[in-house]
Amino acid sequence: MMKMKKISFTLNGVEKEFEIDPNERLLALLRRNGYKGTKYGCLEGACGACTVIMDGKAVASCLVFAFQAQGRSIVTIEGLGDGPELHEIQQALIDEGAVQCGYCTPGMVLSAKAMFDENPTPDEETIKVQMDGNLCRCTGYEKIWSAMKKVSASHRNGGKR
Amino acid sequence: MKIHDFVFATKISEACELLRKTGESAYLIAGGTSTFFVKSRAPRNVIDINRLPLKGIAKKDGVFKIGACTTVNELMKYKAAGWVLNRVALRFVNQQVRNISTIGGNVAKVFYWCDFPVALRVLEGTLTLTGSATHRVKISEVFHNITAQKAAFKNAILEYIEIPQLTKGMGFGYAKETRTSEGFSSVTAAAFVQVEHGLIADVRIALGAVLPFPLRMFDLEASLKGKKADRSAVEGMNFQKLDKYNLTPREGMTPEYCRHLVEVKIADVVSAALAEATGGSL
Amino acid sequence: MKPVEKMKVVHQSVKKIDAPALSRGKHLFTGDLTPPHALHIKMLWSPHAHARIKSIDVRAAEKMPGVKCVLYHGNVPRIIHCTAGQGYPEPSPYDTVMFDKKVRYVGDRVAAVAAETPEQALDALDAIKVQYEVLEPVFDYDAALRDGAPVIHDEPDAFVPIPVPYEPKKNIVAKVGMKAGDFEKGMREADFTFDQTFETPYAQHCPIEGYISWAQLDPHGRIVITTSTQVPFHTRRIVARTLDVPVQKIRVIKPRIGGGFGCKQEMLLEDVVAMVALRTRRPAFWALTRAEVFRSGRTRHPMRLRLRYGVKKNGDISAIGLDIINNTGAYGGHGLTVMSCSGSKVLPLYHVENIHFDAKSIYTNLPVGGAYRGFGATQAYFGVESMVDVMAEKIGMDPLRFRKRNHIVSGESHPAFEALGEGKPGAPMTIGSCSLDECIDKGAREIGWDRRTPPSAKTGRFRRGIGMSIHMQGSSVPEIDMGAASIKMNDDGSFNLHVGATDLGTGSDTILAQIAAEELATTADKFIVYSSDTDMTPFDKGAYASSTTYLSGEAVRKTAAKVKEQILKVGAEMLHKNIDEVDVDDAHVVARDGSGKVSYQDIALRSLYEANQFQIAAIESHVTHKSPPPFTAHFAEVEVDMETGKVRVLKYVAAVDCGTAINPQLSEGQTEGAVLNGISYALTEEYRFDESGKMTNPSFSAYNIFSLRDKPEIKTILVPSYEETGPFGAKSVSEISINGPMPSIANAIYNAAGARVYQAPFTQERVWRAIQESKKK
């Protein structure tokens, strides 16, 4: 059977302790603990459905072992809140019609959040490079692309879209 | 890969000690993405070296000293005159992977070597390895056959990588041919040139992905040295020198096309390096 | 007919109703809903392309820690069925059993293990001892059809449930064909004739959520299957047959789906999860890994297409001959219908009197073909639209003008509509709406067609070119498929809309609410939409054949119209008017003379609580009599590296006539998704196999689908028309646009490089070889 070990990390701003199997990935740990907005896509770091933010960086949680999260700060899609207001990135994706099946969306939102947190006004080339780890098969990315450009533009205009 | 247990190393000496003590089942992890390529399900004992002070890039006396645990994304974003590894980083898998993969892991673990090792060969990078003692080796001493590669990283921890800062008259070219931005490489080529008085004073060319190791193309280099640093040098390259290599076609290519693509990509990276070195375009 | 301008909810980009919850990562998908104590299933897949299982010993595996159930051919019923999710009886052979003694491709089922953890299940797979008698495999068209070829389906119980040709002893799955006029005569009368072969590869849908299902028994012992499917009702029927349990004992629930594109028009996992749940009385969960999705999931059929054409100098096409060999892989589901669509959705596009169409589907020991967006038309359009450019060049006509001169228009018919159905004759049809000319004009303007120069005018290493193609598809399978909906009114004037129609991420729940809202003169947000639960919603054939908007949408409109009658009746009572003196407007019943109005809420309260009480509710069904084609004109601008053959798409334009776009934003989204999928299908996607028949690139990174970084600019232009037979003038939009990229890009490559590619994908090597070939000429 599994040899469980304890680790702790900050999850969505709250310090938490978890029992982990040394062999399990962060994706499995999160989903096992109810953070199911982190989706299972390819288990090879190619699709980004399982993206979480670790210490400010978008990472594929299927490539990160759970133990590697020890002492880190992890943000999942649940960390963006559940109030009446959506996060501006979520809202932009919805407004542009960029949510089709929605399976890639939480990962897409988190990649974008990491990008905008670091640089509120990324240019087109930056968006293309930094969003290259989130595959979407429904939209052809055109509407995701315009949502990202709109968020960037709104930051440039002081929050107005 | 199957992990039996893990331990966080806090000091380099401690990591070395753990590595020695753990023996065959030891597996060093920095970013950890190389584990994706480990197909065996034999249990491994992981030594996590990602918390060691091996991060970041420092520039001193014309040399960039890169901590082995520096992520590819940090290499991509780093800005300094004469810094070229950002171009290699830009073509590395995808953002989520660039954020965790480290240059050390890419050099030490990820077969087949089609990213940083290729560039490091032409930049004449050195690796500083610590095992029972600390020593610095040229990357060319590591990447010429499997025994040397394995031996270099056995019971040793890669601390940092050093590469020279490029200065006026120097140029670097890099190409990684893939079907899509995050696709696997079919050919990776890199070139470094130094131009003095309009002539090619020094040139280094390396090829990866189609070879078991990123190899320097010494014959090709020799044929370019002393030539005028313009298009004619590239056009005059004698690719018969490639005949002795047993190229491995990838991504469904035929041997014939693979060879052709290698030639085009080598010419491309040499052209790019020359253009940069001469401050113009060829 | 209600003019589009007067519509208030339809033709509006209403925000997708499930988007907020999806963007928050709520527990909406199959894998999010799995009970924590579910057993995990892992499958032992065949390592051989063609073999008999001489012996299999599962005893050691059964005793492994955590193992609760092992299934293999020795302990499950042998019930022949078809996994394709189609109407009943299926126009596909019954050639599959849950577990067989024979394996027919690398990735075929051998045995399943259910254990407490996935690792335990994997360990147990290693303990299963199988001895194979390896048989000669069949990997290509010619090998399958030659005399004395190994017979892939030699089992005696395989049969096809409808009267169509099925010759498994010859590895022939199905044949379809048609003739019109006199093909030979048409070829003789031509000024120029052409005979060219094209090939398309195996390709995969790549939904980001792969195949995933789980099942558990409810307290009454019924099997409840929660599954990522496009066809919940067909799945219920097929699982019932396969397990030999009554349909009544099974409930299939489709939650949100993480993409399908056709691959989930199949009963692929559900029989096993149901069987394990039945055997163990435990919830049982099974998700394929990405490699398993590639190797054992469904694919786009590879085809070899021979195209013969006769053309006259004036631009008349005097003859077309289309011969197809379609590889269905190891099992034959969709084998007939895909080819039929290669004819019926393609041949009618151009005026040609003399037609020869002959297609056969064959078995091979390779992965299994299935439904995939475009469904046979996509492959055929590569050949047809490439040849249109070839012909136009030969007679010295602008290929755009050649197309405009020859394409079908409103009021015309075509013999293929009647000749080619789904295992029976199709439905004769006259084209209603068609704004293809306008699509061509608008698309040409957007791409800058008038700056297009011939290949001979280009120089340098990187050369640019522009290419185009036009297409049609269908909307639903006429006279065969049915969709139904029910609506009931609630206290506050909101409604429950229950549909069997299956939203697989397209937004059909949203557009169906829009259609209901338009008919009921209220807003889309007044509808609580619940879809695709076989216990709770009316029947629907499911999400395929570009049906949901046109067919299920009309079912919803009819249902809403019935509910409206009831609302009008109650409203009239309340206003003391006759029913013909009132109307609906803005969620009220209003007196036409302006004397009063009463809100839906008050109407609901009265009907539920106050007087003449009854539940305002209705259920309606719809079957279509035609399959009106949407039309598109696509344009691609590419850059070709003459040295390496590498092709980059710079800009792509899709001008689309989908009738009324119920939700323009979602219609654009369907178009852009199909286009980008089509672009990577044309350029980078393909299955590669080793000599054993095993796919060697089963991962996203190795199979090469596009990311945002790879995408060119895609411009969608919706060109309205009004289809009288569709809900508020709508036709389909989801499939058609995948037909365009392959021929448009091939034509653009030719325009750039003067080299024509006949085999897809257009890898840099293939393009480079075509360039070398063209230099010889």
C-alpha cells in the first residue's frame, strides 16, 4: 500500500497540511481533496488543463509531484473565489465567447492570471508565448486570443474595457 | 516513474552525501519534468535539489554563471547584452513546462538532447559538477558518447553552467524544427561565429535531435574558417562532410529528407550567426 | 416567416448559460462527479494487430491486492453488437463483442481489471497470462482487398442488421455508389480529362477530456451510467443489448462534456463500467489515458480517393468520377455512412450531369474509424476542391469564377440527395436557402483575392500564395433521426426546458433556450435547461450529423409553440378576451387592443394555484424531411519555405451561410474551432505506425495539434440566409468548416510554390518533394 507522508503548503492563501503518497502528482492530490477545477487532460504536461499557479508561475500540476509543493504557494481555480463577481479574466473569456466545452477554461484562466499578475499589459507576442501551454480543441483560440488582448487593453486604459 | 520516497536536500554537501548513500535507486529532481521520460516503474528514491541555492543568472567578467536549478522561463526572460539562451528557451516545450524545467535537468537528464546542450556546445559552455570534489568540465567532454554523459552525472550534482557573454563581432544562430510550437524536435542546430576584419575568425556548429548526442561539426567548421563573412561562405559549405554521421530521422521523415533538412538548418543558423556578427542581414 | 431583424432573442449573442460555472471549474464533468470509493478499471490491450487468444489465465490477477473483478471473454456474455451510436437498426455491421477470443488491432480489448486503486489494477494487468496465436495482419487498402487476404472478421456471428452489402470474408464492410447520366460519355465529351488519386491520414478528435465513464447501481439495482457521450440514448440501447439487460434497468446521464467532435458518438467504455458495477455492486470508474485515447479511441477514417473529371473549355464540368476506398480499421461502425456522406455532401455542390460514384469501406488491423466532424465529406473535399483548381488552371479560368459558374444554387436539386442515404435511399431535396455566392464574394474581399498572382510570378525562398475552396454539408439525417423536448412552466414565469439533445460543449443548451425564448416571447435566462438524461428528458438521437440546431431546435420551437397556446388561453381568460384577441410579448399576454396585459408569473400562479388549474407544459418531437446544406467559402493565405517545404498559414477566412445564426458568437466559435482543427489536420496531424501496426505518436506533443501560438489569424464572416424549414431560419454550422482547410491550403501551396500535394498532411517533407517534382516539369 501507499506510504503516506505529510506535507504542507499554502493553498489559495490558506496554509494546509496533506497526507500524500510520495508517488502522486499534485493534480491527483488536489482532485482527491476536492479541488476538481484542476482538470485531468494528458498527464504529460502538454495540454494545460491541469494548470495551477505555483509561487506565481503557471505550472502543469500533472508534471509536479505532490511533494514538490511542500512550502510553496499554490493557487487553483477555486482560489479565484465564488462570489457574484467573476474574475476579470473569466468575465472576458465569457464575454468574448471563448468558453465552449469549458474543460480547458480553468487552466486557461490560471495561465492568463499568472501572465497578467506579472505583467498587466502583455503585448501580442507575450500572450502567444505565455499561453502556448493551454490546448483548446473547441474554439480555434480566436476568441481566447481576443479576450486576452481585451484584458491587456483594459489594463492599459486603467481598467476600462 | 515510480517514487518510493523523497527527501529535500538543504545543502549541496548534504545532497552529495544522500546521492552517495542512496545508491542505484537515487534520482535527483530539480523541476522534475524529466521523470516523464523515465519509463521504468522500478521505485526510486528522490533527492529534491530544487531548494539548493542553485538558482539565478549572474554576469561577471564576460561570463554568465547560471545556477543549475534556474528555470527555462527565467532564462527566457533574462535580459543582458550578449545573452542568447533566451532564444533557446523561447522554443522550449510550453509555458507550464518552461516554468518548472531547469537548465540543469535539461542538460543532465532529458534524452534526446535537442535544446540547451546543442546551444551550449557551440557556446563552449562549462559545467561545474560536485561529487566527491568539485570540478569544472567542458560540455564537449560530456556530450560525445553515452558513457561520458552517464559518467559525468553519476554521483555528481550539477551546480552551475557557465557561458561566455557574446561581444561585438560575435553571432549566434539557433533553430529547432518542430511541427507545432510544443512539438518534438526533428532537427536542432546551433552556430556561433566570430568575425574579425570581415573574415570568419572562429565558427562552431552543433547538431542535435538527429544524433545520439549534440555533436560539433568540426569538418564543416574547418571549411568555413577564414572565409569571407557573407553569403558566399554559407553557399560554399561542403555538406559531404555530413556523410560520416548516421542521422536518425524523426517525426516520420525519410533519411533523405532528414539529411536535406539538416543541411538547410545548418546553413540557416550559420547565416543567422553571421548576420548577427556582422550587424547586417545576409 | 419571422424576419431576423424582428427577433429579440434569436440571432443574439446570448452568453453561454453554463459558461460562468465552467470558468470557475465547478464539478460539472464526468470525472468530477465520481464517488470517492469507486473501483478503478484498467484494460489489458492487445499488443498484436491480429491474433487469436490461445489461452488466458486471470487467476493470479484475481488474487492480487485490491482486485475486485476481472473481465475477459471467458466470463462475459458473447453478444454481438455495434458500438457506433446511430439510429436503430444501425446501418453498420454488428461485429463487436465485449471481449473476444480474437484481437484485431494493437489496442483492442483483451481483459479488464477493476481494483481499489489504479496502481493495483495496473499491477494486476501484469499478472494476466495470455498466449496469442499471431495471425498475418492487414495494414493497407490493397492488402485487405487482395484474393486470399487474411479475414479479419471470420467470426460466424457478425452480421449487418439492415439489407445492405456486407462481405466480411473479403474484408468489405460496406459499399455505396450511384450513377447519373453517362459518366463515360461525359468523359468523352470533355476537352480535358483528369485522373488523380488523393490520400488522407488517420486523425484523432483530441477532445481535451478523453473518454471517461463511471457506473453505479441505484438503491433499486438499476444501473446508472454517468458518461462523456454524444449519444446517451443510443448508449443506453447498446449497453442494454451488450449486457443483456432491459433498457428499463439502465439510466444514462451526460453531464458537461469536455469536447467530442464525433469521437463520443460511440459506446466505448460504458459496457465495461456497467458490467463491473453489476458484478461488484460497487461504483466503477474508467478513464482512458491520452495514449489509450489515441490507440483505442475512434479516429477519422483514412481514405484513398480517385477522382476523374472531364471539363470543357467553357468551364462546364462534363463528368465526375469519385472512387473511394475507406479504411474503417478493425471494426466497421460508421463505415457505410461516412462514405455515403463523402458522396451526398460533396457531389451535389457542382453542376455535373454525368456522375460515377463508387465507394467501399474495408477492414484492416489498424485503429477503428468513427464519426468525426465533417464525416467523410472532409476527406472527399480535399480531392474535389483540389481538382477544381486543377481544372480551372487547365482551361485558364480564375478558380473563383470557375466555382461561381458551376456551384448549386437555390431551387436546384441533385440526384445524390435521393440516391445516398444511410443504408437506404436518402431524401430528395431541393435547395432552399443558399448564399454561397455572397460567401465567395465577401471571403474574396477579406483575403484580398484580387492581389493573387500566379506561381510563376513568385521568387525567393519564402513564397506566399492564396487558395480557396467551397463546401456544403447537411443539417440532420432526414426521415431517420428524431429529437424531442419538453417544457413546463414554473410559478415565477420561468420554465424547465428538458431536451434529449446533447450539448457537448457547442452551446446547444443555450441556443435551444434562445429558440424557446423567442417562440415564447421571453428571455433565454428564464429557462432552466436540463439535457441528456435518459430518465429525465425526452428522447433525442444525440449530437451528430449537424442536427442539434436544425432538428432538436425545431422540436424545441414546436414545444414552445404548444406551451404558448396554453399560456395564451390562460392569459385570455384572465383578460376576459378570446384567444384570438391576445398575443404574447415581453413575458406577458397582452390584449391586442391594448386594453390590458398579464404577466407570465401571474399566469403561472393562476394555472398552478388559483383557477382551472393545470400544469402548463408540453412535449413535442421532430423529424426532418430534408437536410438543408449550410454553405461556406474558405480562403487561406500561406507562406511556403521553398528550401524545407514548411508551410505556415498566415491568414484564414471562412465565410459561412448557416441560415439564421441563432447565436452569432457561438456560430463563429464553431467555425473557428472547425477551421483550426482542419488546419492542423491539413498540416501536422497524422497517425504514424510501426511495423507491428502500433501507433507510435500517441501524445499531444507527438501528434501535433495547434496551440494559440501556432494559430493564424482566423476571420469568420457570417453570411445570412433564411432556411424556411429550420427554426427561425437556421441551418447547421458545426461540421462544415472542417472541410475547408485541407483543400484551401493545398490550393494556396500550389499558388505559392507551383507544387501540388496529393497526400495529407502536408508535412514539410511532402511539400518539399512536391516542389522537387514540380521543378522537373
